[in-house]
Amino acid sequence: MVRELGFMQATLAATDYPPSSVHTLVELGRRDSLTAVELVALLGLEKSSVSRMVRKLIEAGEIEEVPNEQDARSKKLQLTAQGRQTVCAVDAFATRRVGAAMAHLTEAQQRTVSEGLGHYAAALHTERLGTGPTPPAPLDIARGYRPGIIGRMVEMHACYYAKHASFGQPFESLVASDMAELMGRLHNPRNEVWVALDGERIVGSIAIDGEGEGGDAVLRCFILDDRARGKGAGKRLLAEAMKFCDECGFRATRLWTFKGLDAARKLYEDVGFTLEQEQEGEHWGGRIIGQWFVRPGPVNISA
């Protein structure tokens, strides 16, 4: 990657400047202005090296010194009009080179590259500064239907249960049918769905089917992608669903699962579900112990 992007050359990105100078211009373009001290910390270079580089860029007309309103003893560095043009040219060069390479990848592969490089860059930054691990960015929780939701719910269920319970095509087909049918009933205000989002990608889901027997709600579609685990998304999705059930005043909320999914069971029990019934049976090519859980609705004080 270093070779292909030109970092082995004396100059970078079709400019007359070495990589450290181009990096300086790009960072100034992102931040409007920086002090020399901030630039040293940002680039990870010696103070003397940064001073020589800054002097050359000033002489070349790319950057200029301006008064520092926060500290009269120092000055800030910012791009000149020429510097802004140079940064625009660098951005255009980078977009062409990277875009041309990414065009050879599928959309999924592009996401993998982007996320992987982001995580690796953050890890390198943490290691250089000697700080603790950077906490993962929280996932967004969104309510309601969105394009692609049925396909992603089916995919997450199929992949997870194939891996952990050896369920195959019959299970995936049943999930697809059930999810499509439920999404077709979201016009009823007693039915709802929520998703966890990593950017624009759906990485978790949960739904409430409010048309259960006897006025009960049924919790369905609760699943997390591997990339969402350990980020609190399961608790947040479940909390949204339970809040909805309480606001709607359902007599009870029920769910079906099977024995062995201990992490999910703990989440259910933490929000008030209790095991009501267990029964062994044959499902999707294997014997499992089915479990029915129930959570009472809010107490009607006026009654």
C-alpha cells in the first residue's frame, strides 16, 4: 500500500512536497489552524524537523502565521489561498487513486476495507500515545421500517443459527416468510420494529407483534450481528421494545426461544421475563428444548 500510494517517492500526491509536508497541509485544511506545538504532537515528529518544514511551507506560500487569540506568546499556522488550492488538488488526486482501486471491490468488501483501516489507525494512534483502548462508538437505534430490513433480519438469523444450532434452509425460509408477513402489518400502531445501525448498515433488530392471542404482545426478530455484540445494542433494543409494550398497555409480552442461548436469556430476565414453560421437540433438523417466556404488563392502578 505504501508503494502504490507513492509514499516511497520523494514527493507525494502530484505535489512538489514530501509526505510530511503534504500531511501538514491536509491537517491544516481539516482544522483551519494549528500551533507549531499542536503540529508536533499531531505528526509525531521532532520539533526541529517540524520547524524546518513549516519554514519551507511558509516560504513556498502554502501556509502563513497568524496571531493566536488564546496565547499571545505563540502564533497559529493556517493555509493561504495557494495552500487551499494545493489541498484541493491533493484531495482530488487521493480520490482518483483510492476510488479507482476501490472500484475493483464489492460494496461489502469496500465496507470491510474502510472499517478495518479505521480500526487499525485508531489502534496505532492509541499505541503511540500510550493511552488505553478507545471505546467503540455507540450504535444508533432507529425505529420503523427501512429498505433492506427484511433481508438483513433474515440474513442475521440464518447466519447465527446455522453457526450455533446447525439450522439450515427450512429455518431461513420460515424466518423470511414470518418477517415479511410482520413487516406488512406495521400500519397497525400496536406493531413496531427497531434496528441497531452501524453507520447505515443494520446490525441488530427487534420487533413487537401486538396482535397476539388474548391481547398479548409477542417479542420477535431479536438478533444481533457479530459486529454489534459487546456494544450494548441488545440491551438498548430490548429497552425500546419493552417501553413500547408498556406504553401500549399490553396485558403481557411473550416470546419463544430455546434452551442454550444463555446471553439472550439473561437480557430477557433483566427486563422482567420469566420462564413459563419448556418442551423438547424436533425443529429444523434437530432436537431442541423450546422455552416460552412471559413478562407481565404494567399494573393498572385504577383497577
